[in-house]
Amino acid sequence: MDRKTARYRQSASTAALAAVAMGKVPGTLIIRGGTLVNVLTARLETNMDVIVHEGFIAFVGDASGHPVGENTVVVDASGRYILPGLIDSHMHVESSMVDLPSFAAGILPHGTTTICPDNHEMTNVFGMKAVELFWKTSESLPLKVLPAMPVCVPSIPGMEDAGASIGPGDVRKAYNEGWAALQGEQMNFPGVIFGDPDVHAITAEGIKAGKVLTGHYAAPGQLNGLNAFIASGLTACHESTRADEALEKASRGMYVQQRYGTAWLDLPNLVPAILENPEMDTRMFTMVTDDVTPITIAREGHLVRVLREAVRLGVPAIEAIQMVTINAAQLLEESRWIGSVSPGRSADILLVNNLREYTMEMVISEGSIVAENGSLTTPIPSYDYPDWAVNSLYLPLQTADDFTIPVPTDIGGNVEVRVIRLIPGMVYTKSERAVLTQKGGALHADPDRDLAKISMIYRHKAHIPDERRRSMGFLSGLTLKAGTALASTVSHDCHNLLVIGTDDEEMAVAANAVRESGGGIAVVQNGRVLARLSLPFAGLMSLDSVEKTAENLEKVEEAIKIAGCPHPSVEMTISLLGLIVLGELHLSNRGLVELKEGEPPRFVDLICR
Amino acid sequence: MDRKTARYRQSASTAALAAVAMGKVPGTLIIRGGTLVNVLTARLETNMDVIVHEGFIAFVGDASGHPVGENTVVVDASGRYILPGLIDSHMHVESSMVDLPSFAAGILPHGTTTICPDNHEMTNVFGMKAVELFWKTSESLPLKVLPAMPVCVPSIPGMEDAGASIGPGDVRKAYNEGWAALQGEQMNFPGVIFGDPDVHAITAEGIKAGKVLTGHYAAPGQLNGLNAFIASGLTACHESTRADEALEKASRGMYVQQRYGTAWLDLPNLVPAILENPEMDTRMFTMVTDDVTPITIAREGHLVRVLREAVRLGVPAIEAIQMVTINAAQLLEESRWIGSVSPGRSADILLVNNLREYTMEMVISEGSIVAENGSLTTPIPSYDYPDWAVNSLYLPLQTADDFTIPVPTDIGGNVEVRVIRLIPGMVYTKSERAVLTQKGGALHADPDRDLAKISMIYRHKAHIPDERRRSMGFLSGLTLKAGTALASTVSHDCHNLLVIGTDDEEMAVAANAVRESGGGIAVVQNGRVLARLSLPFAGLMSLDSVEKTAENLEKVEEAIKIAGCPHPSVEMTISLLGLIVLGELHLSNRGLVELKEGEPPRFVDLICR
């Protein structure tokens, strides 16, 4: 339910809620005798009852004098803890490789009842059509979806080509139409702090619309820049890697969204800010998932996994719970709607076994029981997508020749090339060099030296000049064997087709396998497709469940291991090889982009003369 | 500056703020080397600099590397504490008997930089014209005024007559026009909890408009009702008198606005909730003034007086400061604008000598120094009011005969009458009875037995039937001497003309003295006006300064003492004698109204048969 709908429903229900609270009529659901984790006061209140009426909480206290109706659902909470539903204030649904209904079905059993998805992956593919479609798919879900308007599409205009671009007018439109509830992560922090007028024009739209603006400030220790960023209106950031950085952000008025995703595991490095300052007010600290794979959700849970880890690391339980409930609600300026178990709030309520494991025994969302003991109890209907949404790959059949790297005729013998060094689990790469011997006027992969080819192929509908249709480079760090390749349209942020391989033929096979799936990931060895994950929705998401998608992704991960790379979840690292806002060397569809600290990004040649 | 204007200004300034933060250009003001009271983290940060650019904070930290311009104002804060400007989230300007510009001039030197005035006194007089006018007078002030839309005008429809009434359509209009920032106190809590549709229709307008709704729940211990009230959307309340009540409200999701006004001094009774629960999160606790006389402001200060008292009572200083800064800002869902000294926020900054006395050495509002060492340094222009605003008394000349209480001819000898017993300093009265001997077919005051006459005379422009033009009763508790009377148009909530006296002639003289002033208070003894406070603006406010009005009010208080009543500030208690939402016996222009606990209000006869 979106905020406006919730306001209308609440405004029409106040008299009914009052009658229920007064004990004149029964509520629709009553929870009896649990221990309330009161996130407002940070106190535990034992033997508490909660009366829910339709979507809202009517009463919290001793309900022994209140009537129970014939149709009142009665829940025994004795021996259990009552928590508010968890709020993930920054995340990307696309990272979980399923669409929104499947995502909702996947996370509700784990107690996340509100998400703030920045859907900038699919917006890179479809532009404003994605923003509108995403909002529409959220409408009837028993999950609160507060969409964050993407503001960095593409990540660096002029150096890469996505399917669309987003400007200030688009941002304004999204707010006017009600398609977005807050402003998505501003990743172009150099643009903000150095005063890029285009970036500030987008920031201005968020401020004028009264939206909460979220940021991405990744320069720890650069305090002038941090102040400039916050002064520009960005009051939340999930991009902290050090405890001192987190403390500085909180102190300067920026909510710290401590991240603990599948691959980016900052939380353990941030909690010392809290543990070493036990007297500190922690209201500015929250926790988020940012990016989690379907495997993480299916095997470990969603935001509750982050909560569990925080407590394991030593954060006091109630404080940790506040970070994923009331603190997040206050970040969003929505604490009258979500974030606490209080009268008038949406009835998003969890029953858990204890305050260490947080096993979800029951999840109530908007007044209805949606999950029990880890299983969904309410069917969530699938969404009927328009054709353009599930057919987004505009790509000719690939051949081995397409992956040739010719050497200019004036260069003879050995050739020095730039090499992208991937480091599994890290968001950045290193820029290296290698000397290759040309054969037949071209350069080839050399698996013995861990040198694969990498290619980025434009795959969107928009027409672009031929010279931007594909680019080539070399990659090390994946240790791919001879005769292997992989291809993926999960390739931040433009989500063009990324192909990596040690053999041109295999690269073509992998690329065509993905092409046939309408998007996704394929791993190939000796002409055989070892595993294929079909992601037809925007080339990023399956239409299967989280569980099914997790299984398919596990097969892909297994295949990548067979192909030579043993690191877990390495597909997440691979998916960043085209993200040119990161250092040091990445590949866009226009070519290699180098980004070194303190310098603007620049194109560099593959062959060093 | 209102919120919308602030948003536009900030949206246009972000690049400039970023440039200042980056040290590329100087700010307009720099504060050097103070101890920052960081209300976000509850930590003290020593040797901190703050750079302000125009109305906003650009940088907080070590500014030794930042440039200082020719026109940069440099403030040395060494040895001083840096605090955010104080936020009073519930108050009535009219109680201070001056208009808004004078009020701003009076409180800014005391460090209050944001007020949320519920102007329901003047709205009882003028209706929506008052709401619009109030908003207009706030526009150019160096004080943030977040008007709270009055919702209880009159307090009990059908039992009294004000100059206007407010319905749901008016509330909606105020939000649509931008005249109000939040919803004013819903005093009719029985209407809310028992489901009065008219009251819920008004509540619905606030919820639909996304406004914070403030309440007035005055039934400690009635927890069903409290839940019903909060479930109806009211999330802030200044009407707590007991610590357990305050704790219950905070626990159930209602901000506690601990009151410490001139006469209603609840704070000492509430702070045990905090002192006895030192581990509690106090984010739901704030402090407000509600009603303070100009004397209190001139002699003791404004919200800082409440802060000082909280600290004196034992509340830890930083927690107490949070209650009048960040907690209030979060109550208002405006913490990105006000409530902390952080980049991007409005530059509302205080320098104080220590954290006990809070002597205001400097007050900066919206980037400008507005006061130093208790004195205003910026002129605040007066407002040119339309004629209707300063000529609001529609009242014929009064004569002694107008105050006669005739006895019906079928009643002979002694007559039992109802008597309102005033208790100085209390908001409620007691309903008593007395036996009087009629003389000449009428009943008379009896000062020897502390029995004065009391009259409520309709004084607004609207036409009403003759039988509602005036009412009579008896009053004890003021111990007025023979030959004395007082009259006042400060008479909550309808602000009709209240006249009290021991002699009909003197009552007429007092009433006519107020009539001549166009509203206000007059005290009379033996035909002589002892003191007169002219309040021509709505019959409630002077157009003088706080200081001048305080002096005149002190003369009135002195005169009341001469007339027989020694209690300090008793005019505040007197002003509630017409407030029929309070128990037990009050006088509206339609007659005596009795309100006993658990019963609806009802008209009762003066003469008991």
C-alpha cells in the first residue's frame, strides 16, 4: 500500500479504530500476551496485547476487557517477542534477480515489511517506463514499497550508453505522478561536491518536492566533501566502510545506512562506532541490504539476517532493532505510519522466538497474517508484464569473429595491453598491463596467464552509432580455464551484454545463449552450456520465485567454479566490471575507462603504444 | 521563512553551499572554536567551527583551511557552547498578549527560533480571516512560524457563541492555501474517542493532507481512550499532568510535549518519567510553553526557561536540549530543516555560556545574528493590520442595570444559587451553591462572603438572538473587595466580554473601559479605573512590545491585588472562566455549563429551585 492510499484508508477508519480501542466493537485480529519490544522508549513491556483493526493498530496494552468477535483472529504470543515489521531503507530489487511480486513473496516470511527500492537497474534499461511500471507492480502487494527515484541514469553520461537517461524533468514528473516516494542514491558525489549544475538540478527537484534525498558518499576522510554533500540536501548514505566515517556522517546529520548485503559486508567494520561509544544516541544509525542475491534470501533471510549479525557483533538487541524499525522510519519521515507497534500505525507486526536468532514465527503485514514459521501463507499474484518489459534484448546473433581484437598493422610482434584485474568480493578493480604476442594480426586470451577477453555489447533498443556497439578488453582475476566463457546482461549500470572468455567461439556461444533467454547469465565450456539463468524481465530479473531463481543461480555459480573461478558469489563482482564510476579500470560499451583517485574518469586505449 | 520558501531557497543554493563547504569560496558567517552540543549523537564536540552561507549551514568541523571573505562575519565561540535554535512545538501567541512581530522580537533574544502557534484564540474571533492574516504576518519574520490549524472553534458548538466556527472544509482550505503547517490541538478528546463524526471529519482532513496532528488528551489513566485518541491519528500532546501518563503516551507513540508555561507548570510532575528510567530512549519527549504571559517572557525568558528548569530538576543537559531541538524537529518531521547544527539545515544557532544557565550570548536565525546578550540586534518591522483586525468589539455601552439578576416573582425570600468557585492556578473550577437573600426582586454580590457577580457578554460582529447576548452568574475564590470590578475580552475560547464585580455600577464602568480600549482588561475600584491593558488586535493582543505589554499587565496584576485577589498571574485563571470544555462549572454567553467527569456538558440554571 502506498502512502497516499494509506492516508485515505486511515482517514476513513479513525472512528472505527477509536471504537475498537474503546472496547465497543471487536477488532479483526488480536495478539495476546507477548513481550513488546518498544522501539520508541527502548524498553521491553511484558504481557502486552495488540488489537488490530483491518490494516491498522487500534490498541496496545491490556486488552483483557476488550471484546473478541466471531471473526476476530486470535494469536497467542506468550513466550514470544512482538516487533514492528522491518524497514529496508535502501536496496535494489533487481539484485535479487526476481520481479517485485516474487521478491515480496520471498522477503515477507523473513519479516521485512517495508522496502525503499532504488530501481535504477531497470531504469537504465527502460527509463521512465520502468519507474511507472515498478510503481504499478507495487500497488496491490502486502508489502510497503516506497520507490526511490533513480537519479544516476546512466552513471556517467557521455562515457557509456544505457537504454535511457534520466534528467531533472523526469525526476519532477515521477514525484508529480506519485511514482516515487523518495530520491534514490546520488552516486555522482564528485558531481555534487564540485558543483556540476546538472547534478544539482536533479538534487533541486528532490528538495523542492520535499523528498528525502539519499546519497552515496564514498570518500572516507574527505570531510569538506562530506559536508558539501550533506549541505546539498543528501541526508542518508549506505556507502560507509569505516567506523570513523560512519560516526562522522551521523554527527553531521546524515543517516548511516549500515550495509550488509551478499557481497558488500560493511556492517562489521561500522559497528565499532556504536560499540566504542556506548553512551551515544544511535538514532542516526540504520541498517540496509543494498544488494542481496536470491540465494542469500532463500538460505539466510533478508534484513533480519543483518539484524542478527549486528546483535552477534555486540550491538544491544533493542538498539539493533531500532536501526531497522523506528530509526529507518524517522529517516523516511514516516514514523506515524511505520516503524513501531503503536496505535494508528500500519499493522506490520512480527512475532519472534528470541532476540538473538529472530526466528520469524509470524509476520503480519497491514493487518493480515502473511507468513508463519518462514512460509508465506497469503498468495501473492504475479504481474502480467507488457511485452516490451520481457523482451528487451536487441542484439544480433554473435559469432566468434565478433570477439576478435585486431592489432593495427603498424604494430608488430609483442603488444602491451591494459588489463582489468578483478578482485573477487571487491567493488573496485586494479588497472594492470600485460604483454601479448599477436597471432594472425590479432590478440588472444591466454588462460595460462589468467588473461581472458572481455567484451561489452550494446543491447538496448535505442539507436546508437556503430562504433559504440561493442568494445573489447582483457581481464585477469577470474582464472577461467581454456575453452570457457560466460555472458551476462546483469552488468551495472547500463546492463549491456558482458561477455568474458578464454576462447572467441565459446564467447559467441555464451552470448547467444543469453540472447536466446532474452537476458540473463550463461556459462559455457567446450561448446556446451553448463548453466543458464534466464532473466527475461529487463534482462535482469526472472519471473520465477526467489527459491527457484536461487537454485538456478546456484547452478550458475557451480558452473563458474567448473569454468575455473572458485570464489563464492563472484557473479556479483563480475556484474560490476562495467560500472565506470568505480576505480580503477572498467569497460563500457564505448571502451576502457580509467578512474584514479582525485582525477576525472577518462577513456584509455586497450593497446599501449 | 515558511517551509516552501525554505525548500526553494535551499534548492537554489546547494551548489553555493557545496562550494563553501569545499573551501572554494567563503561563507557569509563563521563561528570559530565552540563546543558543539551534538543533539543527533548526544555527544559534545569541542573546538568546532561552523560555516554559514546565507540562510543555511554549509560546514561543521575544523574550518581552519577554509577562506574568510571580506564580508564574512567572524564569531569567536571559544569557551561557549553551540546549540541549535530552540523549537516550541505547541504554543499560543495570543497568550502573550502581543502580535506576532512583537512576539518574535520578544522571544528571539531568548533563543526560540521556531514556534508552532495554534492561533485558535484569534480564530474564535475572526475565523478563517485570522488564519490567513496570521500566516501573512509571519512571512517576513526572522523566526520560523509553523502555524497549527485551529480545529476546535468554538470549543463546544451549540453551547457558546464565538465570532466564527471552523469545519472540515476550512481545515482543508488552510492546507491547500499553505496557511497552516500542522493540525492544531484537538481539545475535544471525548468527541474523538466516542466517535463524533464532525470531529473525525476534521481529523480526516489532517491525515489526508499528511499533516502532523496535535492533541490534548486530559484523562490520565483512561488507557482505552488514550489508545483511541492516538489511533485516530493524534501523535503529540501537551496535556499531561502525571509522570505515568507521560510515560504511557510516549510508549504508545504519542510525543509528550511537557508543558511549563506561566501558570500551567506540569514539567516538574512529568520529569520523574525520565529520571526514574535512566536507560529509556527519550526521543518521544519534548517541552513546550503553551501559554506564557508577556511578563514571563520579559522577566524569565521563553522556551529556554523550560530548558533551564528541566536541567535544574535533574534531566541530563544534552537530553534536555534534545527535547527542545531535535526531538521537536522529529515530532514535526522537519529534522532536515531544523533541530540540529548540521550542513544543509537552516542556520538557527545559539551560543550560550554554559549548560545550566543557558545565558544567550548570541542568537543566529536563518544565518543572521538577530540578538546578542539578550537584546535584539535586528529591527523587526511592525505589521499594518486591516481595520477589521483592530476593531473587533461590537458592544453597546453598558449600564449598571445590565448586570441585574432578577428573581422570578414566584420565588420569595432566600434563593439558592449555583456558584463557580475559582481556584487560582488551576484550570478547573468547582461547582458550589450559596443561599442569597433577594433585595428589590434581584440578587446581589456579597463581598463579605466572597460572592461576586460574573457576566459573559457576546461581543462579536455576527448577529445572534437576543437571549444569547449575555448571561449572569456568581463567582467565589477571587476575594474581590466591595466596590471593585474587572472586565476582560481575554476569555477562552470565545473571547466574549467577561465582567466580574461586587457592584453593578463598577461592573459597567469596567466593561465600558474595555469597550473604549477596543478590547483588553480593565480593573475598577469605586468608579476609578485602576489599570487598563488595551488589547485592540482581536481584543486579545496589544500592538506594543512584549516589554511594554508586560509592564501594563503588571499594572493590571497590581490592580487586581488592590481589588482583593493576591494570587500571582490570576488573570490567567480568570481567563478560563468561560472555557466550558473544562470541569466543573463555567459561564458561556448562553449561560452556566456544568461538566462532570464521565458526563456530557449541560446547561444548568443559576437559581436552584
